[in-house]
Amino acid sequence: MADKKIYGLLQKVLEHRYLPAILAVLAFVIMLAALKAGWGPMDDLRHRVKLVDPSQLPEQMHDTGMIPKNSGKLSTVLLELNSSVHTRSDTRRLKDYGVLPWWTSDDYKASNWRPLDSFTHWLDYRLEPDSAAMMHAHNLFWFAAAILLVAILYRRLMAPAWVAGLAALLYLLDDSNYFPAMWLANRSLLISLVFAILTLLAHHRWRQYHSVAAGIVAPFCLLASLLSSEAGITTFAYLFAYALVLDRTSRLRRGLSLVPALSVIVFWRIVYNALGHGAYSSGFIIDPAGEPLRFAWAALVRGPILLMAQWSPLPAEMFSFVYWREQVIAWEVSVGVLALIFFIFLPLLRNNRVARFWFIAMLLSVVPICASLPMNRNLLFVAIGAFGLIAQFAGALQAKEDWLPRNWLWRTTSRVLVIILLMVHVVLAAAGRIAQPKIIEFIHGRFKSTMQVGSLPGVESQDLVIVSAPSPFTLFYVPSFRAHHGQSLPRAIRTLAPGFGPLEITRTDEKTLLLRAKAGNILSYQKRVGSPFVYFYKHFNDAFRDKKFPFRAGEKVVLPRLTVEVIAVDDDGQPSEVSFRFDVSLDDLSLRWLQWNWQQSSYVPFDVPAVGHSREIAGPAR
């Protein structure tokens, strides 16, 4: 009797008329800790140096290549804020200073165009440039708006109301939205999501109630989503699924209903390309339009991992923290578990059109995010379909609908699955939200440790030579990180090699060091290591040069005051032996030497060997 009363109370809460607004308020409340988070050590500070008045920056910051001309002006911010490397000239300047390592491809590009998102950050810096709390509050506004609209979307498409309420609650608690909500630089995802849901709501009103105004509004909302983040293209997954399953008009009319959205996407992509944005020569981000075969393979590998992360408590990032053999096992387990879930959900999919809509939209929305490393924060769009499907299934079981199979094994298994899913996405998700601040603090601490090269008095007149770096990727953020903390910037940064494996370092003459990988090549690990962060850092290091651009023996990279020559390569065209010839003696005071110590998890001074002598640097322990 007591159980029925509790169940009845929960049902009344979930079908409450004002539940969407209540959940929106809760979204703001449960993220209040973000107001004390300050600026993140990486992209938040990289954005900051482009948004503040140039006079507030150290003079040397302008020598890094990270500050565009007319920095801080609205026109520049709209075009360049979300761009790391836009042109070949940018690549040259960033390599000359050293925030891009010497092995970066000359054609490397990593540039996003998100003018609507950029405008919101520009506005922040015009109102309260020194208030990170205000900027985080701005983020939380978009997060609350997203939760409000998701809850409304569920109510528009699902019945009974408590099922829609359950789906909205699951979405609120999902950990995939925590990081975007608390990370200023990830606001783009939240804004894109808000306009994506507005697109779906307007499209539904147009198709269901023949509202011409809604039909006109929908494409403009889609354009706003795309101008906030490339993730906005995922909106089309839901529009396509709607036309395929929910739209009850003729096939021709359903097809024509997608024309406005397709036109907007094509127009956006043409302008995007014309402005020179996109990704190229990167092993981290794949441009689906430019590399369709590589993207198809990535979707096959990453798709199941991302779906498994959505349905289970295991984060997608775990795939990047393990050795390749464990990655294979994780993929096989993911495929098996997802196949079992699909089998159990199959009767629902056969008999419920709305469930089929959620299912198809969920699958299609996974595809675009396979262009990058698997990360939970990219699951915001996927989660809408997943939680709609889970809630729909729970509602069907509770209502004991006629089409449910009578097979005892299926009924038992399905009930157990629903209990597990609700435990994972309610109980564990709620506990996870409590733990998230500590988890984020730990991750930021690890990244900061790879950027903290020390106070280094006098370094403004020195080249900082880092013989081995655990994460060359994070060195890109060292200038903005040091500028924010009032520390002097080096005259240049020279990263000789990642610290993924043991190195032998020989001084061949007064000005030259020869680095040789003890096994394999100097850009990768060759065997299983003990620290999972090595695998994670390696994925980010791949960003600088795709393997389809191999090195050749004798290839030279000429930088200010340093010439790098590849002496030998392995079978994959990766450098195994490299010479570094400086313009001055290696003992000259204009050079400051550091190396990474894996045991201490910090940088320590590097003692340059005498001419004709060698030193070894240990890699991470196995």
C-alpha cells in the first residue's frame, strides 16, 4: 500500500503542469558550484586573451601568434574567437614561437566559426570582464533554458505526461551536460542545443498544426544552432527521424519538409568553407566532408563506444585512457550489450512510433560526434533520444500494454533492465553530480601540471627548451596560462619530443643534440605503460599531424634559432632519430632546459651532457 502511495506521488510530480519550469530552476541550482570555478586553465584562458583589451596583455603575448590583429573588437571576435589555427600563416607563426611543436604539419588547421557563441562571450567582456562568476551565471542561463525546452519537447511528443516528465528528469541528471554547463568555452554546445530544440518544436508545430509561422521560424532557429556550434548539424538527425516516422503526410511532402533545413545546412557549410574554417591534417578531428572514408571508419569504431557511454555509467573518455587491446575489448563488449538492449526494446520499437523516432534520432545523432575523440560532453543531442526511449519503455511496462510479449524470460529481463537503467541514470547519476566538482578539479589539476613549467625568472629573454613533455598539446596554452597568472612568457618554446617513451640524448657537438627513441619512434608509446594518462595525452598529441603525412629522412624544419632535421624514420614514417641544432652553444644562458619526470609528475631541470656524451630520459613506467 505504501509503495503504491509513493509511486502515485512520484507520478503526480512527474506530470505536474509546471514541471519543465521546476526542472529549469533545479538545473540552475544544482550547478551553482560552477560560479566559483573561475576560468578553466585551457580554452577559457585562450578565449580570454582574445577578448580583453590588448593593452591588458603582456607585450610578449603578441609575439606568440595567438593574438589576432584587432583583438577584442567585435568583428575579430566573431570570426576568430573559436579558431586556434586558421591559416597557413597562423601555423607558421605558432610553430616559430613554439606553442605548436616542430612536428606539426605545415597545412595543419583547427578553426571553428561560431559567431553567435562568440558574441555572447564578447558581451560578457563588455559588461564584466573580470567576473568569471557572472560568465558562469550566463552559462547556467543557457543550461536552464535547454532543460526547460527539452522538458517541453518531451511533453509535446510523449504521453502520458509522467513519462515525458521522467525523460526530462533523466536528462537533467545526466552527466553529459555537466562539463558544458561549468566550462565557459563549451557554452557553444548549450546555445546550439537550445536553438536545436527550438527548431524541433517549431518544426513539429508546422507539421502537426500547419502553422506557417512555425515553418518559417524553424530554419532560422536551425541556422542559429549552426552559428553557435558545428554540433547544430545534429539537429537534422531529429528532423529526418521526424519525417521518417512521425510525419503522417505523403512521402513527397515528408521529403519536401526537409528541404528548408537542408538548404540552411548547405548555405552554412558554403559560407563556413569560404571563410577558411575547418580541420585539416589533424589526427584528432576529422572533417567528414573532406575525409569521408576515414570518417566512416571512425564512426564504426567510436559509435558503439559513444552509445555505450550514453546507456551505461562508463564515460566515453575511458576509451582514450586504455591500451589498444583494452579498446578492442571495450568495443566488443559495447556492441554485445547494445545488441542485447536492442533485442529487449524491439517489441517497443515495432509498436510505438514515438519510440522509433527517439531510437532513429539517437542513432543518427551519434554519427556527427564520431569526428572527434569519444567524450561524454558531446552526448547532449544523443541523450535526448536515449532518455525519450528509456522513459517510453518504462511507461509501456508500467501500463502493461497489450503488445508486450508474454514470454516470461523477456518480461523478467525487461523489468530488470529498466530497474538497472533507472538506477544508473537516477541514483548513480545523482551521486555522480555530487562527485563531479572533485573529478573536474582532479582533471584540471592534471592538465595544469603539464603546463606549470615554474616561475623561471629571466625566461622572457630565453628560449624554454622542453626536452620531453607529457602532453605537448597543453603547451599550446602555456602563454595564456602564464599571462593570466602574471608570469613572464618565454622568448620562445622549443618542445623536442613527447615523453611517451624512453629517449637517448647525445650531444654531438657544441650546438647540437641528437634524440633517439629507445624503441619505435619518438612521437608514440610502443608498449603498454602504467599511467592511463599517457594514452590520453597521446590522442591529443595526434592532433598536430595526421599519420597520412609521414616524415622522410633528411626532412628539415627551420625555426628561429633552431634547425630540426629528421635523421631516421620507422616503418610508418614516424621520426625515430632527430637532430636539433641551435644557433648558440647548448650551454648558453639564452637557453633554459627542462624535462618531464613521470615519477614526480612535474618538470625538472635538464642537465645538458658534455660534447660526445649521452643521457637517457626514462619514459612512463610500465
